[in-house]
Amino acid sequence: MEMKKKLPIGIEEFEKIREEGFYYIDKTGLIKELLYNWGEVNLFTRPRRFGKSLNMSMLKCFFEIGGKRELFDGLEIADEKELCDKYMGKFPVVSISLKGVSGDSFETARSMMCSVIGKEALRFRFLLDSKRLSSEEKMMYSQLIMIDSKYAQIFQMSDSVLAESFRTLTMLLEKHYGQAVIVLIDEYDVPLAKAFDNQYYEPMVHLLHNLFERALNTNKSLYLAVLTGCMHISKESIFTDLNNLKVLSISDVRFDKYFGFTDADVKKLLEYYRLSGAYHTMKEWYKGYQFGNIEVYCPWDVINYCDTLRADKDAMPQNYWANTSGNDAVKHFIEKSDNGTVKREIERLVAGEEIRKEIHQELIYHDMYQSVDNIWSVLFTTGYLTQRGKPDGDVFSLAIPNMEIRKIFTRQIMEYFKETVEHDGETLNAFCEALKSGDAKGVERLFGEYLRKTISIRDTFVKKKMKENFYCRILLSLLEFKEAWGIISNGDSGAGYSGITIEIDEEEIGIIIEVKDSDSGDLEAGCEQALKQIRSMQYEGQLRDEGMRQILKYGIACYKKQCRVFIENDM
């Protein structure tokens, strides 16, 4: 049996992927583009899990003095011999990730920042013995790597040392090597997000402003800097004095194919693992993000689904990307649906349509959720919405990228609906009483009221049978109010709910509900079809076996926000 390369799930170290036989989709063309499209300080903004950290690791391996040239054998950049001779392995590189800088207080986060910088400084411990550095300069270095008597790391930088730490390290490295330094800062905005969540945003902004301004602005020891993050935080905060910043966002055509997997990348990957039959499912679920001029797939999803398919070729796709975050941006958006316009716009998005909106890609955290207009921008920059076609200035045509992201929206819509109806016990009780007593008109009236209040989930993404899931989920959310009732949804198998059965033991009442989506608008015909299906399901016999003496059979047909209810009552 042919041994295939391992899939690099969660591995972001370029050297490890290349040396240990992992599958690698070649993005080394980024190096050439970066050098030929020069910017002294470059900020790449992309959603999470789109290969930012791996690309940063690749840049470090390429530029750093003492790097392994063989890591790039057979890759696109190796064909650029003149460029490789000039730049490969020629620079001291300072490389850090701020992904882990969090904490529930500023003091904790500051300590983590010191730790990250101190550990990176420790890679250059040879500076203590450098003949090119003065004793004073070696003392400056020692302040970055404070050591106790047992040589264990302790990080107690003063505010002034911390603020100057990047600039100090680049200055010392340049003097030692006689070569300007490349600085790589991955996930620069994570500390800001954590600070905002834990209410120490202002001191963190001040800290990062000092670090970046001193390291990246008018720093003669800096050759090139690359930063990555999900958001471009406004110049009013950390980038105020940074005049040399080149922002390369998801709407920029430059570098558009180097973050995320292209269609050709995915086809080649599936062919390699003999999974080409899964191409259309992969495309429907994980493609659809437009970066610049091309559409890309989310790498995290593709790699994880490939791994699942290798074990089970019939495995259904899952929400891999969605499960790596709390999806707060979508939640905040859904909570604004009390606004009638927003509600209709959400319904159009979920239905696969496009919405034109003015997008501001430069934000500050304080303003992100203050207005619906800003939330549109957050959803776009973080990958929950994507552009379609070319923008008209700051006005973009926005759409939900794919099935996975649509699932996030529909889940949040249903959770918000549940939270809302829980506060309306009187109406819920009236609905359940009407259902139990066989009051079809009452059920129709009250269910119709709920449909008009909530966000409809009707779409062009899925087959007709799947559309009925929305109405069934609404019903199930309402029925959860009656904890004593035994409620079974008979198979959310991926093809739609086949029905809902209810057992009310103390009153020996059984209820069978079948829901139909009447896309023609003929609600009466839909109800008749639902009742006909109930008769063929044979659920009535099961309820009789459970001791139910009265069986109520409901055929419910829905069309957008309208419904009709028919009933058959078997005593």
C-alpha cells in the first residue's frame, strides 16, 4: 500500500512540515511578490485559519542567517536563483507571535508580552559574547533576558525597557551582523481583542503603540517588517505614527492567492489522496471566499475534511472553522435583527443573495459593535461575509461564502430565537395548549405570529426537503417549553426532519406533526400532503403501544412567513 504524506493539521512550522514529510501547498511565491512589491512595513489582514502563521514561519526560514536552503528545494521560489542568492539566509530575523498574549488583567497580559519578547531574545544569546558589542550594549541585551541564579527565565522588564525591546534587539543584531534586520510579528491584534474583552483596552493600545512605533518607524536597523492579523486597527490607536505601513487586506488583489487554498490547490490535494469524488462537496462547503480577484477555500477546513475522508470516504462535512471561535460577530449581528431592515437583510443573505454595503476596513474595537454599519465591516474582515465582484470605492457586494458559514448564521438565528421566546411564557403556554387540545386555528395563528417575528431561513443553497428543517426547528424550540412532554424529532439525517412526535403521558395524548415547505404557495395542498405522509409513517401504532389513547395528527404547511394547519383527531 502506497504511503501518503501526512496532513499538517494544526502545524504552523514550515521547517517541521518540510522535514517530517507533511503535505505542503506551495505558497513560497509570496517571497518573490513581497520583495518585488516593496513595502518596508507590511500588514496582511486575513481571517483566522487562512495560513498566516505558516507563511510567517516560511518567511523566517527563508531569510534567516543559518537557515536550511534545502527546505525550499522543489518549491516555486527555488526557481528564482538570483533572488535566492541575494536574500536567502542573509538576514537576522526577529520573529514573534502575539497569539498567546491574553489574560484577564493588563498585568497578566503585560507579563505574557515580556515572556514572548524575552524568549525570542534568548535565541540570540551569543550577543553576550559578541566582540562587536560594547559592555553597555551587552547590558542592554541582558535586560531583555533577565536570568536568575539557576538560569531560569524571569521576565521583569521595566516599562521603558519593554517599550524599547524590539528596537533594542534589532539595533544589537544589526551591529553584530553588520546587516539590517527583518521583523515578523504574527497575530498582532490578538492582545487587543483580549484586552477589549477584559476591559483593559487603553493600556494595551498604549503598550503596542510604543512597541510598534519604536521598532517599525524610523528604525535604521530595520530592513523589512511583516505583520499579520485579522483586523486593521485604526491609525487613531496603535499605528498613529507609523508612516511607512503598507496594508494588504482581503480586498487587495496583490498577494490574493497566497492565503487560503485556490481551486487548483484543492483539486491537486484531493487527487493526491484519491478523494477527487469529494470535490463538489468540498467546494460547496468550504470555498467561496473572494480575496482580491480570486476565490479561495479555508485551508483549515480542507485539511481537516480530507483527514476525515481518508478514514471514512462517506463522511459528511463538518463546521471545522466555526468551532475554532465563539463567532461573536455573527451573534452581535443577529441581535440587531429587531431592526426591520437588518432582519430582511439577514434573510436575504441566508437565502444566498447579495447585499451592498459601505465597508470600513480600518476600525477600533470600541466602535466595532456600536452600530450595524460597523458590524457589517467586522463580518467582512473576519470572514463571515465575503465580497462578490469588484467594489465601488468602499461599497461592496457582500454574501455568505459557503455552507459552513451559512450554518453559523442559522445556528445563531435559532439560538437567538430560543432566548427570545423563553421570555414569553404566556404565549408559549397558549401555543402548547392549543396544540394539545386540537385547536388547529389557534396553532395556526400563534405559529404564524412566531414566524413573522423571527428571521426566516429559506435559501438557494439546499434542497427543498432541507428547507423544512427551519420550520421544524422553530416548532421544537417552542415545544421545549413543556419539559414534561416527551418530544422526538424523527431523524435530522441530513435529508430533513421526517416528523415530530409528542407524548403527553399524564393525559395519554399523542401528537404527530409533519411539516411541509410549500414553495408554490399552495398551503392547503401542503397540509394534505403532510397528513398523507403521517398516515404512511405508522407512528400512530408506536404511540398506541406507549399507552396514548388520543392521537392528534397535524399537517402543517409553510410558505415564507405564512402557515396553514390541518388536523386529524383519532380517539
